[in-house]
Amino acid sequence: MTTTAKSTSEDDEGPLTPSIVYIIDDDEDVRVSLGSLLRSVGHRVQVFSSPVEFLTLPRESIPSCLILDVRLRSESGLAFQQSLANREPPIPILIITGFPDVEMSVKAMKAGAMDFFPKPLREQDLLDAVTRALRRDAERLAFESSIATLRRRYESLTPKEHDVLEYVLAGLLNKQIADEMHLSEITIKMHRGQVMRKMGVGSLVDLTRNAQLLGVSPRPRRSRST
């Protein structure tokens, strides 16, 4: 590999958050070469000679990606890739191989690989792919964090506030919700305000969107009083 590659860890969107690139390859020369390349442009790197070594390492909750060789002495890289699909947390995978063929690349991509690279590797193409993979994982982590925050907000609601939220999602007005819950309209208005405040939203559209993300369903009306 040449040494003309440049870092693409920053672009118009700004620098990546702290991240890590994992490498699994049973060829020590490849591990050293790839590790040196990635570290030269500022990436933190950890290398492994086998999937077993990789699985013994606790994963950090930071953006990460895996560069995986297809042909390993201990296990097929493609088989390991497929097994990772059933594990949490997910990780973007870049496949590398010294013996490329169309069928192999198709299998890798169908199993969820982000990209497929024949050896000898083109450094800049690999670095670009690593940047894309880390950004994808950063987006996943950000989404999961936002969902966790929404979940905490939802769980802070009282039982009556949960009921009000579900009726609001069903499109009921305060008076209609009051009839359903046998409470005063003023009380419903108060609960509704608390729901909006605790959920951190300022509009019904935002409340509905967040509830959908959490899987909260509208509550059908029991009565038909007006």
C-alpha cells in the first residue's frame, strides 16, 4: 500500500466523535499495515488475528466499524459476519479479501457488509469507507440515545398522564377526554400540559412523532358522549 492517503475523518459536517476501527485478519503483515495506515490519519485502532479474540473484547459505546478478512484460518469471515448480524450492538463491516469473486462479494453485501475491497487495497477508498462506516455508527448511537431519552420522559408520566396522552393521540379534544376519564375539562387541560412539558415538546405534531417512535398507540374511545 502507498502512503499518499489523506484523512477523511472530517468534512463539512465537522469532526467525528471519538471512535475506533477494529481489524480482524490472520495475516500479521496486513494487520500491521492497515493499523499503521489508519493510525496515520488519526484513527484509534485495535487488531485481532481471529474472531474469537475480537469477541472477548468488551465493545465501547462509541462509533466503531470492523475491517474483516474473508479467509481466516479459524473461521470463514463471511460466516462470522453473518453471526455478528445476530449480536448486539450492531457494527458496520468492511470486507477485505485477497481472492475476490462476484459470488463472494454478493454474499457479503447481502449479509450487510457496507463495502467489499480486493487486495491490494486502495488506501483512499478504504479510508473513505471507514469514514462512512463510522458516521453511520455515530448516527445509530445518536438515535439510540434520543430514544432512551424519550423513553425516560415517557416513563416519568403518571398513569393518568399516560391515559391522556393516548387519548390525545386518538385525536380527542379536552372535553372528550374528560368524558372518557370522568374528570373535569380543567383537570384534563392540566394533565395535557404536564404531558407536553415532561415529553419535552411544544406541539401536537412533535408529541405524536415521539409517541410513534416509542410505539405508543392511540386509545380508542369507550363512550360516545359529546
